[in-house]
Amino acid sequence: MVPKGPVGRKIAMRQACLITLEGGEGAGKSTVARGLQARLAERGVLSIVTREPGGSPKAEAIRGILLSGKVKPYGPFAEAIMFYAARIDHIEKTIRPALARGNWVISDRFADSTRAYQGALGKVDPTLLGSLERVALAGFRPDITLILDVPVEIGLARAAARRGSGATDRFESEGRGFHARLRQAYLEIAEREPDRCIVLDASLPPDDVLEMAWAAVEMRALAGVSNTFADAALQ
Ligand code: Z5A
């Protein structure tokens, strides 16, 4: 059955999609994830919001270890392996089952984070990291990746305001230069894969960012049903 949208338009959704949100510290990924889930729900589409590292009980346990900084002394490749150990469990226990049920999945971070943090920033050999990605993901990839791009100062200020007097984690404690290079790394990922990645100006107010994110999801994820939209507009 075709669900009806809030304004009574018939909305046809294609099969369940994996949407990933990427970007630096305080870019607003979690905020957009919740907003997209609400927009999908308004259209009768069930979705789950999940995150990396984490998203399944075993992956959440690994998250605790990674963010504590205990793996840092072993170097960025060891960290990448740990992020992938968590990701494999997250995919198998959470993402694939949700997609199989027909639920959309919105993940706050995914493999691009490893490319950016451990690859571009940690300087893990791209060939090595590419091999790890190919073996672990075996072709599994997000349908859409929204890269929330925000100037470093804004992102760090948001994160600091939210943190208050709480302690920084392993990655939050990196300096300004780290976060500037990270921003550049994400823009380069988007440039290399324009069919999957969409860069959004995340320095705008939350409602505007969500509007752009939703427009991107409609445009990309619903591309296959554009005729249905055209038909609906005429009804
Ligand atoms: N990591 C890695 O190295 N390798 C990997 O493979 C993976 C991850 C998967 C996970 O951190 C860390 O792991 C991450 C990378 C590394 N390190 N860092 N840094 P995390 O999950 O704890 O944190 P995060 O992913 O960086 O997210 P975040 O800091 O929680 O930020 P966010 O989700 O992007 O933002 P938010 O929570 O939606 O918003 C932050 C605040 O800003 C909050 O008070 C909002 O109300 C506010 N906000 C949000 N949007 C706006 C707008 N548009 N305007 C104004 N204020 C806003």
C-alpha cells in the first residue's frame, strides 16, 4: 500500500535505505538524524537511528574502549581495526536486520569516519585501509551520505557548550589543526563520490539544515519514484 503524506499526497518510498551522517565535532549529526527520522515517520516510513562507533551491544562495548583513548598508544591502524570490529557487529546485528524488516536506517557516522579520522588524519596507508574496508564491508555501502560541513570554530564551540564542564574524549581533545584537516578530508571524500555524498552547510540554524537534509533525501532516495511524485502533484 502506498502511504499518504501529511498533506494528503501519495508518497511512494523505494526500498529501505541506509543514510549515513558524517562530519566533524559538533556538526549537528545527531540533531539531523532525529529530524530525518521524524520526517520519515510523518510519511509513514519506519526508521531506526543508530550510531558509530556503537549501535549494537558488542559495538557499544568497543566504543567505550575506543573513546577512552586506551587504543591510541597502539596507533591509528589498530584503532581502525577496532572501529571495523565494531562496525561488522553493528551491520550484522542492527543495520542489516532493520533493512530486512523494511526499516530505513539513519546512522550517525559510518565508514567515512574511518577514512577521515584514521585514514586522512591518522595517515594509515590508503591501500591498507581500502583493503580493510573491502574485506569488512564486502560491497555494503550507504545509499546516501550527508556530510555536515561546518567551520571548525563553530563546531568546537557547539560541542564545548553541550559538554559544559564534562571531560573531553580521545578525539575531542585534538587541536584546532586536527579538526581543520578533518573538515578538508570530508570534503575530499564528497568530491570523490558525488553519487553517494551530499555536502550540507551545517553552520545554518537547525531547521534550515534539516530542510536541506530532507530535500537531499527526497531527491536521492526517492529518485526512482519521481514519476509517482509527478503523478501525486497532479491529483
Ligand atoms: N571515530 C573515528 O575516529 N573513526 C570511526 O570510524 C568512527 C568514529 C565511526 C565518536 O564521537 C568519535 O569517534 C568521533 C570520531 C571517532 N570523534 N569525535 N570528535 P561521538 O559519537 O561521541 O561524537 P561525534 O560523532 O563527534 O558527535 P557530536 O560531537 O556528538 O556532535 P554531532 O552529533 O555532530 O552534533 P549534535 O549532538 O547534533 O549537536 C551538538 C550541539 O550543537 C548540540 O547542543 C546541538 O543542540 C547543537 N546544534 C546542532 N545543530 C545545530 C545548528 N545547526 N545550529 C546551532 N546549534 C546546533
